[in-house]
Amino acid sequence: PTTCGESIVMRLLEKSSSLIKLKSIGFSKHDLNNIKSILKRPNGIVLVTGPTGSGKSTTLYAALNEFNSLEKKIITVEDPIEYNIPGINQCEVNEKVGLTFPNILRSILRQDPNIIVIGEIRDIETAEIAVSAALTGHLVLSTLHTNDAASAITRLTNMGVSPFLISSSIQAVVAQRLVRIICPECKTPQINGENVPNVSGFNTSDLENAEFYHGTGCEHCNKTGYYGRAGIFEFMCTSSELKEAIHRKAPTHELRKIAHFNGMTTLMEDGLRLAKNQITTLEEVMRVSMK
């Protein structure tokens, strides 16, 4: 209730979105191959992280579609169930009758699942059950609310999960954001990359010999210059060096540095890939990746 009347927010779910393939999400070829490889492992935790509205659920459902088959028993715990997927056992949280994330997860572990999907890790109890499941032969997929991939590790540590258990169970973390796509109807060349003004965070070498575009604004895009959205991603795979750093509770900036040294593409770098491919603008990449 407000002084001007009732306020309501509606979330519209498109049924076709539940059928999206992992290859259609927008990962780079390198990251896509790595993610598919991780998802073939029999156990461990894969986390998808980002702020509210960054497309985490879409990525999670795309991952589910990747290995949804009669040979694998997949059980989800969701709050709420956003899409009904054939062949998957989906459970919805209902705290009024005691169906909380932890209670449902305990029951799921007695159902002999191959893959467990947790809508969101919200507390220490859920986190510890997820880790326990991963260490006892289950592949666990879930989401967190953090700004980047490395921060997901720090969030679990701050929740109270043992660093040793985190390093032993986490296989990979995917951080993501959504950038606006340049409107195809008013798309026009901007300026040469080396002359882009007021854009910090990029090396001059990153911008050389690249032609960037922007939207001038038209009726199709309601004068915004953008139409639609695409994802940018940060895929952090837990190498032996990173596991050791997690075990000794290294700070977030050190985890990020190790992951980047081992080949992780940052959100900004992946955004630059889209800008170079004339999908979005440098300004848009800066706007979302610096949050």
C-alpha cells in the first residue's frame, strides 16, 4: 500500500524460455565447452551467481535441459517453480506446512537422485546440506546473490561453511549480468575503438582495430537505442591453486586474481567481446559490469 494506492510488481514468465539450450545462452565457445565438461561430472557444486534479474534462473534451466534424460534422476527445490519441465521431479517450497529448503533437501537425499537443483542457497543449513550432497556423489546446481564469481566463495565462507568443505565441493561458479542489445533498426557505427572517450577499464590494445556500434533511437526501440538483452559471463573453474587459496580463506581479490591468471574471463572482458561483435555498446558493458 502507498499513499497513491496499491503498488504491484508482476513477473511475466515466457513458457518457451524453459526450453532454451545451453548453447543459446550466449557463452563464448571456450566457456561453453568448459561448462559442458563440468556438467558431465558425477558430483560437486556448480553455482550461478548475480544480482536479482540477471538471468540466473534462465541459465539454470538451460543447464537442466543439457542433461535431462531418462538415465538421470533430477530433483529440484524451487521457490517458486517457474517452469514445469517434463522428466524432472520438481518440488516447491511451502514454509507454512514445513516444506523449507533444508527439509525438502533432506528428503531428496533419500530419493537416490543423480542431480539436485536448489533454487537458491539462502542460509547456512541449506549450504551445508548442498555441500554434503556434493561430497556424497551428487551433482548440485544452485544460485547465489553476489557481484562476481569469486565473491560467491566469500559468501559461503561468511555463511559459516567450512573453507575445506567449500574447496572440496565447488566445481565452478558462473557470474552473469544482462546487457541491452543494440536496436537492429537504428544500429549505426560509433567511432574507432582507439578513440572511444570516457570509457575506463579497457586497455587501449583491447579497443584497437575494432568497430563499435550504437543505436541512435527509433520507434522500434522507443527511442532508447536498445532492443532485447543478452548475457555476459564470468566462468570460474576451481583449479588446484584456487582450491588451496579457498582452503586458507584467501580474500576475494586474491581468489579473483588466481582465477583470472588461470584463464577466467571477467564480466567486463566478456562484455567487450559482445561490444566488438556489435551486439551491445561499451557504455552498456561499463554500466552493468561495474555494479
